[in-house]
Amino acid sequence: MKIALIDPSLFTWPYDLKLAKGLTDIGHAASIVGRQLGQKPSVDEDLFLDRHFYPGLQSRFFKRLPRNVQLGLKGLSHAESMTRLIRRFRRSPPDVIHFQWSPLAIVDSQFIPKFRKVAPTVLTVHDSNPFNNNPSSRIQRIGAFKILHCFDHLIVHTTVARDRLLRVGIPGEKISVIAHGLLTDHIARPADEPSAGDGRVQILLFGKIKPYKGVDVMLRALALLPREVRAHCVVKIVGWPEMPMEPLFAMVKDLQLEDYVEFDLRFVPDDEMTALVARADILAFPYRDIDASGVLMLAIAAGRPIVASNIGTFAEWLSDRAEGTLVPPDDPAALSRSLERLIDDPDYRNSKGQAMLDLRDSVPTWTSIARLTEVAYAKAGRRAGAPASAQVLQDSGN
């Protein structure tokens, strides 16, 4: 089959790419319809990326514009890009149209019925709580639940996400649960580099910085550590901020944590992600909400112990007795107690890391994920009455 994976802003490019490769490995022709990713395309970009969305908006001139002007122009460009994509697909239709994201549901809902006339449509719901209630995504959340009814089939990564969609009226037969896969092979710590330059235990919070990720919870937990334990750790907060950072900077100062917290506020390229994780001793996920987490998959691949909120994908993948240390969300005291043992007891920390390596073998391969996705496509095709997809369902033995 010819499969179009649509991720306009490439929110989940590493996931998109792994899925496209998995689908290709089982005999399909998959492409990722998105935006320009960088000035120097990689081999993978040349093979899989269709740079359709937001032409001209990667220029230096555009990036110098005020934020509200950027957002307005991007919204207009999104509608124009969707219009052009419909025309393209009518001329040369794919067999399946698989959206990874609907970044502007209030606009996209006008287009999905038109896409459905071309081919069966599928949406992967990466965030069953749309955009995790990020205040900066207010416009993007408008109509985010309503648009779910427009697609022929939905994919989620956890049973928690499935249950949430059931509560908003999505029929169970319209939802497939397909786990997230590893985004890289085993990540080993460089043999010639210690975990942190000064010998302290390095705790890493990595990814786009948003309110739901609980950086403030982490700071309060750090302040609650006994002074002698806190002296042996450093918290590194690395990623592009998508929220005001001044309150967090003020919290660091008020709690007298300047010697224990390092901010590195920037976009981190894929090749550097693995190096960051490789050098970390502990990965922390004090999230308030989550469905799936690519950074968790990196932690599993690296065999790094984690401390995480007992929600979503963390609750489904991790066990407090074995693979991970789970704490209630928004509970700095519980987080601090878990961190204290991980920091203070190297043998315990190493055992947690080994448990993560053991867990890695149970993560589904991208070939198996692709085959499950193929079955989801067939269900979408059966709902839409598309004969090509019905044949896939027959071939898959379901």
C-alpha cells in the first residue's frame, strides 16, 4: 500500500521515521508529509520526508517576526497547505492517510471529510488530553475532541488513553492500542567520560519544557532533600521552553538551589539526545499528565533508572518493585524520597538501571508495530468501505 503519514509540524519526527521504516520493511511505500526539518537534509529525510507544509516559514525573516505574527501566518499557511494536499491526493491518491497530529483541529475538521473521500483516514492520538492542557496551546485545543469523530480509526499508545477516548464517546471498535517502540538501539555511556564532570549524580529532565512536565515539582523535591544528599547531585533541565521560565528561575533562587540546577534552554538535535541520556545517572519525569513518552523509550534503551509519576505510559510500562520508581503526580515529598535513595545508594541505582535494560527486551519491535498498524489500517478501510484495505485485513489473518 501507499501510505501517507501526516505530521505537519513534525512534532514526533523520530516516531514518524521509525514507523515509516517499519511499514517499508513489511512491503509498503510510506512517506512522511511534514515541513522542512533543517538546512542540511539527512539521508532519512531525503528518503522519507515530503516537505509540503509551511513553505517559506523556516526562513530567518519569519523567525524574527513577533510570536503572535508568526502564529497567525502559520495558521493561514496551514489551511493553504491542507488545501494543496487535498488537490495532490485527488490527483495521486494514497491507499491510507494516517495523521500523526491534527495541530489545528478547528481548521483540520473542515478538511478531514474531504480526505476521507480520497482514502481511509487514521489518527494516532499521541495526547489523549489534547496538548496536555498547555496554556500556550489554547487555540489548538479548540475542537480537539470533536475532530476525533471525523476519522475512520484511531490509534493510542496506552489503555489509559483508550479509556479516556471511550469517556468522550469514541466507540471501542474504532480504537486500536499500539505501544510506543524504542527510538534508538542500546545507548551506552562513553567509556572515557564520567556521568558528570564534578562527580555528582546527574539527574536529567529532558524535552520541551511545558507546565504539565512538572519542573516546578522537581525543584521543590530537590529542596526537600537532606543537605548532604543534595550536595551529591545536580539537576539538568534541557530543552526548548514553551512556557515562561521566569517563575522557575525565581523558584531556583528562592529555594537556594543555584548550585544544584543547570538550565540548558535550546532545541536539541536527535544525535545529541542520545549523548545526553548516555551521560545521565537518573532520568526524572515528574509529569502531571502523559500518554506516551519518547524520552522514556530512550531511558529504557540506555538502561537508566528513572523516577516518574504513576500515570499514563509510566504506570503501564514500569513497576515500582522492578523497572522504575513511581510516585504520585504533583507530590514533591514523595519524589524527594525516591530521589534520595537513588542518589545515595549506587547499588540500588545500578539495579534499577539493569531492570530497565531487562525491560528493553519486552518493548515491541517496529516490525511488529508496523504489522499492528497495518491491521488498524484495514479496520479503517473496512469502516470506509475501501476494498484495498479490506484485502490487507484478509492478508493479516484478522
